[in-house]
Amino acid sequence: MFALSCLLLPPQALAEPSTSIFAPESTPAKSIVNLSVFVLIITGIIFAVVCTLLVYSISKFRAKSVNADREPAQVYGSNQIEMAWTIIPVLIVVVLFLATARVIHAVQDAPMPGTAVQVDVIGHQFWWEYRYPRLGIVTANELHIPVSDATHPTPTFLHLLSADTDHSFWIPQLAGKTDLVPNHPNSMWMDPQRTGVFLGQCAQYCGTQHAKMLLRVSVDSPEDFAEWVREQRRPAVTDERVAAGKQVFEHTACINCHAIAGTPGNGRFGPDLTHLMSRATIAAGAAENTKDNLRLWIQDPEAIKRGSLMPAMQLSKSDLDALVDYLETLR
Amino acid sequence: MTAAATSLVEMPQPRSLPYRGKVGMASLIIAESAIFTIFVVAYLFYIGKSLTGPTPGEVLETPIFFTICLLSSSLTIHYASRSLERGRRSAFLSLWSLTIILGALFMCGTGREWHRLIYEHGLTISTNLFGTTYYSLVGLHAFHVTAGLIMLTVVLIFGLAGRVHKDHFRRVDVLALYWHFVDAVWVVVFTVVYIVGR
Amino acid sequence: MSSNAITIPGIRVEGKPWLETLHEWVTTVDHKRLGILYIIYGLGFLVVGGVEALIIRIQLMHSHSDFVSPQVFNRMFTMHGTTMIFFMVMPVLFGFANYLVPLMIGARDMAFPRLNAFSFWLSAFGGVLLYFSFLGGSGLYGAGNAPDVGWWAYAPLGARAFSPGHSTDYWTLSLLVSGFGSIGTAINIIATVLCMRSPGMKLGRMPLLVWLYLVMGGMVLIAITPLSAAQIMLLIDRYLGGHFFDTQAGGSAVLWMHFFWIFGHPEVYVLVIPAFGFLSEIIPVFSRKPIFGYPVMVAASVAIGFVSLSVWAHHMFTVGMNSYANSFFAITTMAVGIPTGIKIFNWIGTMWGGRIHFKVPMLFCTGFLFQFLIAGLTGIIQASVPVDWQLSLSYFVVAHFHYVIVGGILFATFGAFYYWYPKMTGRMLSERLGKWHFWLFLIGFHMTFDVMHIPGLLGMPRRIYTYEPGRGWDTLNLIVSIGAFIQAIAILVFVWNLIVSYFKGAKAGNDPWDAWTLEWSTSSPPPAYNFATVPVVASRRPLWDLKHPEDPDSRYE
């Protein structure tokens, strides 16, 4: 069964982007794969040995019609055999434990270098909030981090918090998952070694739309990352042509939940929209970031993500058009 | 079939297996201890973690007198059982009644303390973590004392009606075991709440 | 008791009005009848929980399916887990305990027959209460909702703020009530085993099934109660404004997790230990040899009971405990595999050198051995904490625990059904239908649960009502779902067998399997008083001694 899965996986792993745990691109994920291979080999050997004994007993000691009514020798046990098959498992456990403990410490107790990018990840029902405290950036749902070079490592350290229920941050190619628990800050790190988009999703059941709390991490080259940071720090685009839409935003309940830098909107219940159009998806990955989807999301969120906490805004058609035009300018 | 089984071996020495009432009550006590342990763990874990409100040091008064009442009721119930075992019914009834009175006194003490905490200090189960864990733990214990008092009273009523005899001492002992458990729990709760927690 | 033989009521009992029969069954305190009531109750919920599983699997056959809404899906997985654990496996296992333990120790009934009846009806009420939630609970989205917080009801999802209405309260109260029923039965089992054994039946001569139920009873006492305590705390939070798990007031969500898993992990050992008992009775009889290493089996069972109390936080490796805590739970989890492995070796040692008859009970036990081995090994894999950081909360875990519960416990329980049905009813179950049941279920089981490991390795988390296409999960989920339907057909074959054999099965007689423990010395079904005279035993296999007076076990023990 495991052999089968290992055969299946390499082709999957090459298909980009992958969510296979066997296609690691970051040190924590790689050390996990190495440990898992070691553990699989040991458990594989145990399986082979015990299975062989079992198959042998089934075939060799099956009652044949010739001897079916005679009772075999009544053996009650053997202390030597019991000792043997106690001591060997104990030794195996010791070996496995030492290998495990080593990797636990290597990953969990890794110190944070000064070059690390720090991100506060705040889990919400059903979206992700990202704050870069040292860079002064607030964004949502799509994380940008720099690629890390083995010679000049720039890992990213995530500080995990929650605004409501429990969540879990899982990008299989980059690291094992860590939970976001309210009132219990956690941290994890990753140092992706190639650029690209990496996918994952919330792994701890957090309510109705747990399934669509998707994760999208963009690992950028240092230049691209710096460019992205610059863009995110810029204030919201103001375009006179869409002033009407801005009015709609500022005078409707939108501002209670959403923030756009430079407007009265400073709500934190929903994602920050200042650079909405820099994201490829909306609703935490539930839909692509297109004009039609944006319109649909505002007018009837249940059509995209049933049970999400975004209310249907019940805007008139002209207000909705103006608002969407405005949002489309927020690069 | 079973007659044949006897012919194969000698009749084994008569042995006495434990009384099933005792084993049953001991099992119940083990289960209840697990429940209390969880409440105690929660209490200990949350010591000092309340964000607001009155703290244990500010509002708790050590209930020494009522603790002595409850713990001595263990003595009285023990002697009550022994009296019944020896067939001394009037001694049994008086000691049993004394047990109930001491237990009821303890409950009055708890009631008074809670009244003071609620009305003078504004500490309720929803005030803060201390309030929640305190009322839950002490309340769970008080609930078990109340259940015990009800059972003790039922036995007292039967006793006063002349229906409790020397042969019933084993069953009465089972109830006494429960009562000892309730007292032992109080020792733990007292230590955790009034000594460690302050 | 108006009749000597206890039979399941039916058309065959002549002259007795059905109302009177019904009244007898409802008011019974006889351990055999209560055992049968528990078992039938559990079988009913097997079907209900199975339907919930099928709904889940239909929804997950394709990505972006809309067979059910997310709200309904979330209720389905919550109810499926809660039902199968608390209202299927537990009742069936308590049923077998009730039926077999007194018979196997030569007693006439359990220690506390009325407590026995009370515990059954309490547990039964719990199940009904849980399902009433479909009608009476008002959850997040309108009236009539079952709980949807997962069978663990993690804080703060279970708090009033995130679960308004009463759906979560149905979860809490039904489990609280049935939990008290379980504690009552555990008290009964312990008192019966310690106090009611017949003369000569020293602890060292008890059948292993009785030992294992003794261990299970002890574990129920200290494992179920933490859940009861946590649920009382949850009720205090939800209704009295308490803050046990209120993170806004400084409370801890992690504390709920600890309390839940201090219950949750020993609970799965509560479920598997009786299955070990079934194996330890069936394998020797069909291998025609005594169990290999009886004292070691007893020691290993007790060791499993104790060590399993120390592993609970292996369900919390991703929660952010420090590396020392993670390492501690890693080693205890690996350690509990040692006595478990020893038991597997001893069962193989029993088969070794024997003359194995592959009747249906033995087929199911053989299936158990393969499958439990694999389940244990995937458990060891997850005990490697960093690997668990990837595998936890994914379909790999779902595959693992279904491998244990279905591939292990349910297979052993099916074996127990085929083995003891003749004793309970006086009729043999059909071998032919039994083989159909076995092979269909085996194929369906492997199709579903072998394949299910793979989406987990490919990043599919659990408890999601739908998934994205293009992640390589689609075809795998389709295969998993097809296997579920094959298992459903096998279950139907099984239920048909149970019904048809009751009326048309071959008469069983006292001892159809040529077995060696006391229950086979009395009639099938046994009379109300179990044994005409109290049996006296001199060894672990009293009937072997009777059948082989020239070579009794008592000479060797």
C-alpha cells in the first residue's frame, strides 16, 4: 500500500503546485520527509516479518481433512520467546524515539535569525489575516514571503494567533502544520528554497466554511518581494473616476468590518481591502478575483461560500456597480 | 456435567471473595475521584490567571469550624457502623443522627460563605476564572455532600422505624464508605482552595 | 421468570401474548436479556451511523459536489463519529460483556442486576436524546439541527458565541447521560468479576475475555469521567456564564483539548480491549490449542490499560506544546505499541502448530490480525511527532483510526457474533452467508481504507465538505466512496443472516464449536439461572479437562 503511494507521488509532486507532503521545498518539510522515510523503512520491515509469519501460519497449520479431528500438541507458551519478542520491540522503539526527538528539537527549537521575515498570522472564521510588524503591512489570505538561499538564509517566522476558534496553518510543501488557538500564541518557520506558488488550507475544523479557508503562499525572489512590500505599503489608490464607489464604501456597513487605508473604514472583522486587487483570489481562495465574482460576493456571498460571515449587502444595482468599479482600482 | 467437574478435583478451600457492595462503591469512588481530579486540575491551572475581579486572597475566609464538623462526621459515622455491627441500635441511631447534623452544619457553612461572597464581594460563577473554578469545585463537592445527606436521612428514617438490623451493617458500611470519600475530597478541596490557591 | 429457556421473543413462543413478552423484556434485569438488548440497540445505530457515512462519502465522491450543504455535511460527520463510538461500539461491547461475563465465571447474573438494567436504559435514552436533536435542536441555521461541532466539540467552537441554539447541548447532554450508564455497567463488571466467581475460578483461571473486560471496566471508570467533568464545565460555560474555556476571559482552549483527549485516547482502548478478548477466545478454539502465553497476555493487557492513560496528547502534537512535552508523548505512544505487539505475536503463536479451522469467526479474526498490525504501524508512524505535523488532521489519520475501529474492532466483533450467536439463540448463523459477508466486507474495507491514506499524504485535511479539483484527490475519493457502498452491502448481508438464521438456522446444541470455557457447558440458549449446579473449575479450560480426563490442563497449570 505504501509502495503504491510512493509510486503515485513523484508524478503528483512534479505537477505544480502540489500539496503532497513528499514534495518538500523547505527545510522543515525536508527533515520531515527524511524522518518519514526512516520510519517507513522500519515499519515496513516489521510489517513484512509479521505478515510472513501470519501467512505462513495460515497456510502451514490449516486443518487438513486427514488430521482434522486430532488435537495438536497443546503448547502453553515459552518464556524465551516472550522475552525475545519483548526486547526487540523495545529496542526498535528506542531507535525510533531518538530519531524523532532529534527532529522535534531541530524544527521546534530552531532559533530565529536576524534576517528572518516575521509575519503575524491571525486566523478568522473563514479567512487569514497577515500582519508584517517590522514592515508595517496588513493584508489578507495571500501570503508573500521571500525565497531563502542556503548561503544567506532568509527564513520566514510565523507567529500564529486566532481571533475566534481554532484553525491550523498547513502548506504541506513548506512545513508541518501548526494550530492557531485563541489565547495561545504559536510559532512556526519555513525557508522555501525555490520561488513559486504553494497551496494549502486550514486543517482544524473551525466552523461551517472550514473547507474553503484556503491558503496561498507566493514565494518571491528578493527583488519581487521587495517590490511587493513597497506596493503594499503605499496608501490606497485614489482615482477620481471611482469616487462614487468610494462613497458607497464609506457610507455603508462595509466600514464596520473592512479597512481601506485612507478611508474611515478601519474594521478588522473582515479582510483589509487596501490592496485587494493584488490578490489572485477572493474569499480565502473560494473564488478567483474577477469583477463578476467580486460583484457576486458582495451581492450574494452564499452563492460562493455558503455559511461564510460576509453578509449579503443588499445594494442597489447602481451602488453595486460603483462599488465594484472602486474596488477594482485598489491595487 | 458440573457433577463430573467436581469429581475431577477436590472441592477447593472455601475462600471469601470481597463483598460486592464494597467493590461497587469502591469502583464508584474511583470514578468520582477522576471527576474531582479534573475540576481540581482546572482550579490549579487557573490560579492567578483571572483577568479581573476579586482574587482568592481578597475574599476567602478559611472555614475551619465547618471543616472540623465535616471531618468529625467521618468519625461519628464510623462509630455508628461499628455500633450497628454489634447490634447496639440506639447508639447507631444517635451517632448516625449526629453525622447528619454535622454534615448539615457543613452545608450551612458553605451556604453562608457563598452568600457572603456573592452579596458582599460580588463574586459569582461568571465573574472571573476564580469565580468559575471556585463555585464549580466547591459546588460539586457540596452536591455530593447533599446526595450523601439524603441517603443518610433515608437510612435514618428506616432506622427510626425499627427496620435497620445488625445484619444490615455491611450495606450501611457501604454508605459510610461513600461518606468517608466525601470527607476525603473535602480535605483535597480545602487544601487546594484555601491553602495552595491563596 | 415464567419460562426456563430465554429465547428472543417471536412468533414461535406459543400462547404468550406479545404484550406480555414485550413487558418482560422492558422490565428485565437478566444479564442475558440486557446483553441482547444492548447488542440490538448497537446494531440499529450501526445502520444509522452507516447511512451518515454514506452521505459523507457521496458528497466527497467529486470535488465541488453539492449533494449536501456544508451545514448538513458538518452535522453528518459529527453525528457519524458520536454515534459509532458511543451508541454503536460501546453498547455492542457492553452487550457481550453482560451476556458472557457471568456465564464464563460460573455466576448466575451480574453483581447488580437492577443497576444493570438502569445503566442500559440510561445509555439507550442518551442515544435517543442525541437523535432528537434533528427534530428539537435549534442550531445556527434554523430549527431542527443536530450538533455540528465535530465529535470532539473543541473549545471555543462549542461555546455559546460560536454554537448558538441547542445543537451542542444535545451532544453534551446525551453523552453525559450515556456516560453515567457506562460507568454503571463498568461498576457492575468489576464487582461481578471480583466477587462472583464460582469455586476454583481463581483470577489466574479466568478466561482472557473476562480479564480484558475487567481492565476495560477499570479504564471506563477513569476515562469516561474526565469527559463527564469537561462536559459539566462546558454546560457551566454555556448556561451559567462560566469561563472554563472562554479565551476572552483568560480561559484556555487547550485545556478542553487536554480534558477531552485524557478521555478520548483511553476511550479507544476501552473499545479495542474487549476486541482483544474476543480474539483470545476464538483463536484458540479454532486453532485447537490453548492461548499462547496466558500470563503474558494478562500482563500485557493490564500494561496497555496503564500506559494508554499516558499518551493522550499525541492527538495534540500540532497544538504548540513545547518540544519536551512532544517528546514525552512520542515515547509513551511508541511504548504502548510494545504490549500490543506482544499480544499480536501471542495470537500468532497460538495459531502456530495448531490445526486451524477457517470457519467464519476465524476468518474475521484473521482479518483482524492483518489489519490491526497495519493500524498499529500507521500509529507508530504518527507517533514520530514531526511526521505527525504533516499527517495530523488529514485523511491519513481518518484512515488510521478507521483501520483500528473497523478493520480491527468491528472485524473482531463480527467474529464474536458468529461465535456466540449459537449460544444466544440456539441456532447457527449461516456459514455461506457469513462467507459472503466476510469477503464483501473485506474487499470494501480495503478499497476504502487502504486508499484513504493517500489523499492524506497528498495534503487533504479532514472534516471538509468539499475540496479543490486538481490536487490529485478526486479519483482517490471516488474509489473510497465505492468501497463504502460495498461495505454497506456486506452489512445488509450480515443483518439478513442474523434474521434468517434465527428462524432457519441449524440447531446449535450446547457446544457447536467444541470449545473449552464454561458458557459452552450449559444449554443454548442458557436457562434463566445459567447453571443447574454452580460449576467448580480446576483449570483455565474446564471443558477441555472434562473432554480429556487423561490429559487435563489442571496437571500443567
